[in-house]
Amino acid sequence: MIFQKYAAAKYFYPLAGKCLPWVASLTVITLCAGLYLGLFVAPPDYQQGETVRIMFVHVPAAWMSMFVYAMMAGAAAIGLVWKIKLTDTFISASAAIGASFTLLALLTGSLWGKPMWGAWWVWDARLTSELILLFLYLGFMSLQSAIDDPRRASRAGAILLLVGVINLPVIHYSVEWWNTLHQPASVARVDGPRIHSSILTPLLVMAVAFKLFYINVVLIRMRAAILDNETNSRWLEEQGA
Amino acid sequence: MNWPEFFNMGGYAFNVWGSYLLAVIILGLNIWLPLRRYRAQQKKVRQQHETSS
């Protein structure tokens, strides 16, 4: 057991270090491409006007808010079954960035909602379930910091994450199940996307950029956490941090 | 390219640029703070190895 948990960090640490510069460069490239397409190439929408450009931040952030949560919950399930220490490191590294994407989706949605709906906020099913997602992230983070014993903290956190998974389909189908002010899905549809490629392309490029950004953050945070946990490990000394 | 028109965003400058500014601040903090901690951690580990060897 002890060998297993150290071995994982021992192999992960240099691997993450090798990946980082590549992931970082790809992030910068896709982010620049996405911003260029979104701000300069995409035409204003016939209904939303220039506010459609908010979507290039809002939609990828909202997707990421759910994606990161799903990754954390998946890692929590794996961690509960196989007791791999690295899953805890991964989950802790993901929490803050996941919460940040959720907050960004809510705030940019608000900035879009004011001119388009006439309200900063409405208690619509989509907005409310996304707000619950933010509370799930914050609840997870405070739970982790409240429990001193790392094993108990990871178990309690995993249970919270797994129970909260129920909110993900609620967010996704909220626009179908309830009569919401928020528009229904126009990209992730069974019959294919319903928006023009001039808007869809920057949206997807930004979504890739946000995903790469997330990988960057997680790799850095995981390496920092490993350095923190294993300051005195011999393998770290042999590798030269 | 008409820059004043570009920055005006059809009268929605506050909302559009506000969104992008929030993205820069929120995502920026998410990379800057961990990177700072990571660098400090690396420095600490290196110093420890130097003193022990």
C-alpha cells in the first residue's frame, strides 16, 4: 500500500512536469485563436447584437463548471474503491478552478441577462441549479478544510461529490423539464448544433482553450501539492524538484 | 477596422468587456496563485536538498 501511494506521485510528478510546457503553449495558441475569432471574425447576432460575444466566455465556462465537477466526482468514486492517493490530490486541485468556472458562468450570464432579459438574475431552473453547483463546490471546499484527518476529509468529500452528481442532469435538462427563461440547448443536441458556424467555431475553440487551461491549473496545483506532501521523499531529491 | 466602434460593442461595451475582464481576473488568479505557490515550494525543496547534501 505504502509503496503504491508513493509510486504514483513519484511517476506522476515528472510526467506532469514534461507535459506542462506543451499544455501551456497549446492553451495560449487556442486562447488567442478563440479570442480572435470571437471578437473580430464572428458577426453580431441578429437578435442579441454584440452581446453574443459574451457567449464565447459564458458557454465554455458553464460547460467547464459541469465538466470539472464530473471529473471530481469520477475521481472520488475511483478513490473510494481503489484508495489511490493521487485521486485526492487531483480532486483538491480541481475544486477552486471548478468553482471559478461556475462563478464566471453565473456572472457573465448576469451581464448578458441585464440587456437581453431586462434582469440581472431570475430564479429560473437553469440559473438556480447552476447556483446550487457553486454551493456544492464551496461546500466541498469548506468540508475539506474543516476536517483535519486527511482520510476522513477525503471520504466525506467523496460522498458529498457523489451525492451532488444528481445536480448535473438537473442543470442539463432544466431547460427542457421546466419552462425557463434560459434558452434550450443549441449545441449539445441529438440532431446536431443549431447555430451558424461563424458563432459555433469560436465557441468550440474557446471551449477547447478553457479545457486546456483547466489541465494547466490542475497539473501545477498537483505538482505543488506533491512537493508539499513529499518534501522529504528520497525520489524527489534524486530527481531534483 | 473602426476601433471606437469596436470598443463600443453596439452600446453593450460594459456587458461585453465586463465579461471578458471578469474572465481575465478570475482565470488569471487561478493560474497566478497556484504558480506562485508552486515556485515557492520548488525553491523550498531545493534549499532543503542543498542543506542536507
